[in-house]
Amino acid sequence: MTAALIPRKQISGQQAWHDAWANVEQVFPAPRLDALVARTLEEMTVQLHGKRAAFAWSGGKDSLVIEWLCAQLGVQACVFAMTNLEYPEFLAWVTDHMPPLLQVINTGQDLAWLRGQPRLLFPQTPQDNARWFRLVQHTAQKRYFGQHRLDVLVLGRRHAEGNHCGPGGVYTNREGVTRYSPIRDWPHEAVLALLKREGYSLPPIYGYPRGWQVGTGNWAQRLYTSSPEQGWDETWQIDPAIVHEAARVLPQAQAYLQRRGVA
């Protein structure tokens, strides 16, 4: 068995992901991928049999794998959670690549809201990171689950990303939303191998600073920064227009532009 090249996402670097993508056919060869896909589809067939199912889609690598797997079983309905703080380039990519039966749920966070939530601007603690996910992804998923009277929502959560997946990949929260994570034990390399083999277009986020580590999410939620200053620096590198727009509402952005001498 070929050793994994990419460490847990939170401590990974861009180069490890780029190297794995370039050599993924050797790192995770086709026979191994075929066997993993067959086992996963077999389990999914049992778990989803007779159930009203849909999947959560973020445009990120894991949700693209889930999109492909669900398509093999005829599951096409899905939900995309967003805010009013998204990267414009990423939203343009989503528009071009979203699944045909995707429903968009905007949970409404914007600059005015963010001004009153300074701790959530480039969150510096795991608790604040988790709050973002509760406010956006979990809120949208709960709403979608209830609207469509689902039995199960399929997610791309994986242990290699530090995600909680529940026993056997299934858990139901206190609000009655049942989530199922069929690729929970897939290594990073398997995810890349499937996407490359199936010719998926990757979103622009993976080309952003620390893009493979940060993943999808709005710019204000940018994870694992060592300081808010790093968050502003990286956002400026990605799209200066975001910072200029934020400076119309957020004093933190105004101060950052002044430090750069472009206010």
C-alpha cells in the first residue's frame, strides 16, 4: 500500500496537495480506487435504500466526490449553503458547475451583520470556527431537510479532515437531521484520484493562498489564520475589491487599508 503523502488538512501545505494531484495515478492506482468505490457504493446502496435522500454540495473536493457517487445511485437533489460574504470568483465558478437539481439557501450573513460579530472575522478559536458552520451549513441543511421531508442527507465529511462522522458514518442530531458520511474513511489521495479520473473541474479556491488547507467557505470565515492580519493579507491577495468593499462597513478593513497606504 502506497503511503499517504498529504497530512491532516489543518497542518497540510499547498505543495503536498499539488504533488499528490500531479502523481495521483501512482499514489492511488486505479485498481485500489475501483475497489474503494465499489465498497462505498455497496454501503450507500444499503444505507439509502427506500429513503428520501439528498446531498450537501459546497463545490469543494469532497462534495464533488459525493456528487459523483450519488449520481451513480440516482440521487441528484442537493443543497448549497451560502452567505453574502462569498468570493465573487468562487460564486461564478459555482454558477457554471453546480448540479442541475441544486437548491441554494442563503443564510443572510453580510457586512452589517459581521460588524456586530467581530470574533467571527477570521476566527481564531475552534469554537468560533464551529459557530460559523452552525450558522451557515447546519442552518441551511436543517431548513432543506425539513422542506423536503428527507430521511437522510449525504455529506462529504471525512476523518482525514478531522470531521466527526458518527458511528458507521451516520448520526442524527437533536433537531432530527440525519447525516450520513459514506467517504468518512477515504484518504485525501483517493478523493483526488476520483476527481482527476472523472475529469472534474476544481474550484478556484484551491489556487488561493493556503487554498487546500482552508477549503470552501466565505472570505470572513477564512480558517487557520495565525492572526486577523494574516486573514486580511490573504484576502487582499485573492481579491483586493473584497477588502475595499468591506472597508465601507468594517473599521478593521479600514485600518488594514490605512496600514497598506491605500485607504
